[in-house]
Amino acid sequence: MKKELTIFDNPKNVKRLRLGFFVALVLVLIAEFFVDMHGEFSVDHFYGFYAVYGFISYVVLIFAAKALRKITMRKEDYYDR
């Protein structure tokens, strides 16, 4: 049986996708110069706040998922009994 290749199996496609994400990030940061942000708190008005907030939230979410996996994961031979 032959394994089907996906779009992410080609390193060239992964590199293009990563470049696309970085270009989108730069465009959003540039667009922030032209958009007036109406934040509720004083910290909301700093340049790049939402990008930093989103990144920190993403990192916290990953660590929380890893910790939850360690708590809920069963031993490898659990079903072999």
C-alpha cells in the first residue's frame, strides 16, 4: 500500500506557507498604522499590542494543552491487560 502525499510533505510547500504567514503578519502590522484602535484599556493603544497578545495567548494555550495531555494520558499498556 502506497502512502498518499499531502501538501505538507513537500518542504518547498511548507517554506512557501511559512513565508505567506510572515508576509501576512507584516501586512497586518503595517495596516495598524492606518487603523485607529479603540481599546478599552490604556495598554490597547500600544503599537503591536494585539500581535503580542495573540502570540502570548497562543504559547499559553500550547503549554496548557501539553499539561492537560500529561494529566489525562493513560499508560501505553493500559488496554493490554
